[in-house]
Amino acid sequence: MTIQEQLISDVAIVRLGGRVTLTDGTTVFDNALQQLIKDGHLKIIIDLADVPYIDSTALGIILRAHATVTRRGGALKLLYVRGHVHELLELTKLLTVIESYESEADALASLGAARPPGQ
């Protein structure tokens, strides 16, 4: 699993790559989200474009982060949910709880942010 973070305005985008499972990076993923929240980033987008598979551990991490930022007045959104990940989120009804977008611009706009010109 790979993870990259990017800040656009007051929104943190977490870009994941590869499988996100108990044996493939959930600890790193959880630590990254918790550090962002600890640092005061309460608007988070998780980009899942390059994630073919997540397990229940990764799903729990996303849910916990969503609950934490929502409780603190922020929001967590998902970006590019596809394939197995989409099926899992649909099956668990989490797509009715966590908003998902197919456009980074739309996800940013939903959080009141816009990509600066030239990026």
C-alpha cells in the first residue's frame, strides 16, 4: 500500500494505492488519518482510485475517522470508489453514510474548497 497526502486550502486529500488490508498497510493508513485529525485537519478526502481491495479493518478505520471529524464539525468524503471497494461500501450501506464523488473538483466543492488555478 502507498499513501500520499496533499493539502488544498483547508482540505487534506489522502491518496491511497494498492490493497489496504490488515497485512497491507492499515496501520500506516490509520496513523496518517489520526495524525491529520490531531493536527486539526477536519476536512478530509480519501482518494481510492488506485485501491482494488480493502478489508474490514480498513473499512473500520474510515468509519472511525468519519465519526471523529463529523463529531468535531468536519467532514470526510470518498473519491473514486470503484470495483470491489464500491461493492463493499454498497453492501454495508456505507455509501448512504459517507458521501462519494467521481470528481476531485466536486469533492473539494462539497467541502467549500477549490483547487487553486494551475494545479
